[in-house]
Amino acid sequence: MPKTAKKKTAQKVPKDKILDQLIQNNLILQSKIIDLVKSNESLTSEMKTMINFFREAGEQMTLESEDERLKPLINKIGELLEQNRVILRGLILVQKYIKTTSATETPTKPSFGSPLDSSF
């Protein structure tokens, strides 16, 4: 019987060590889980930033394509403006010509003797 008493004592020590080891491993595991959650939150934040970056890039690409579609129209409007300037210059020259010719060629009214001015 003395042998069985030693076995019970020998078995108790390893159980305590095992329990202590399990507790320590559990604490280490909990800290690692906390680290994992923090890194997951960081990753999520970075992914949101990246998604916003791609969203803004897509919007810029859309705006650029609209500008490219409007480019021919803008060019035509520019050409029309230039044509309007040329027409305006021409009209101004015609107006000046009319003014100069009408000033030099003022028609004189023929003076016929008026019946009141004639003396008999």
C-alpha cells in the first residue's frame, strides 16, 4: 500500500503543473487573439482607405472621359467664336466705310427759288 500513496502524490503534481500550463497557455492565447483583433481592425481601416482611393480614381476617370467627349464640341464653339470675331470686324469696317462715304458725299438739296423769296 505504500506504493499507491506515492502514485497519488506523483499524479497530483503533474495535474497541478498541467493546470498551470493550461492557464498560462490560455492567457497567451487570449493575448494573441487580442493582437489578432487589433491587426484585423487595422487591416479593415487600411482596406477602407484603399477602397476610397479606388472610388476617387474611378470618379476622376469618369470626369476625364466626359471631358474627352466634350472636347470636339468645345473646339467647334471656339471656331464659331473666331468666326463671329471676323464677322464683327467686317461689320465694323462696313460701318466705318458708310460713315466716311456719307460724310464726304452729303447730298445738297437743289435750291429752287421759293415763291416767297422771289421779288417782283
